[in-house]
Amino acid sequence: FVIEDAAGRSVALLFRDVTDRKRAEDSLQERERFLTTVTEAAQVGIAVVDPDYRYRFVNESFRRILNASAPITAGQPVGFLNPRRWAEVKPAVDRAMAGERLSIELTVPRAAGNGHAAKATHICAFIEPHTDANGVRTVAVVLIDITPLKQLEAELRDADRHKDEFLATLAHELRNPLAPLRNAVSILEMGGIDEHRN
């Protein structure tokens, strides 16, 4: 489509219908908003780590479960908060980068404060490899706070120990009173009591 002005200069105009592309972009943005809402509402920590060991995505629960003292945002190196802890976890992430699915358990210290004693957070980390359409491998890390489960395990072990102690005490107490009775029965069977009375 060409437009010419009075001086004879012309301009070509080309129109292209971008309705489908715009709808696809709007749909993609809506999906991203939805996924952000879901991951932020989740009580599990979710992060995606790229091949350069930088966070590509991280939700707020991930930071909370790790007891991070600073925000964790996309683009930051994975080990920036705790290089020592990263050195312990990196071999598992390397295995996932190589294509292996795995899970590990971690114990993260929690600082004491507001009159509360320091406690540890027990975490189960599920590490899942993902290869995108361009062949780029990333790793999804899902953290679940298993502290309540660990506390229940400890309580069950304690209850089991108390049960064993009780049964041992009960067995001892039942054996001890029976020993004199057995001795008395043995003496009666021998008939020694009547002879000594005379």
C-alpha cells in the first residue's frame, strides 16, 4: 500500500495482522502470573538453577525454608548466602545437571531470637533435571520442611525407649517376688518345715 504526497514523495505502508501473536503473548503472560501465584502460595520451596549455578527462579517459601537472612532473587549465584553449605549440596546439583533425579536431606540451623532457643530446620530437597526445547539443562529444586516429621520420629524413639525401660522393670519386678515364693514351695516340697518345728 503506497501513499504519495503533493510533492511526489511516496511512502509504502505494510499492515500485518498480529492479533494471534498478541493473544499468544497475553495467554503466556496470564500463565506466568498464574504460576507465580501458585508457587508463591505453595508451602514448599521452589527454585530453578541454571547451568551457571545461578537462580533462574525462586519463590518466597524457598527463602523461608532455608532461613535465608537476605532475599534470594533470580540471577544470584546459588552459593552466595552460605558457601560452605553450597559446597555440601553442589555434588547433588551436579548429578542432577548430568540428568539424575535425586533427593537429599539437610539440616539448616535456625538462629535463636526473641527468647527462643536455636532450633534446626530439617529439609528434604528433591532435585529434578529439566532440559528445555533449546537443549539447555536446568535443575528444579523443591524443598519441603520435614521438621515436624523429624520431631515425631524423635518422640516415637523416646516413647519406644520408655516402653523398653518399663518392660525391663516390670520383668525384673515380676521375677523378684516370685523367687521367695519358689524357695518357700521348694522347702515345703522337701518337708523340711515340719521337721524343724518339732
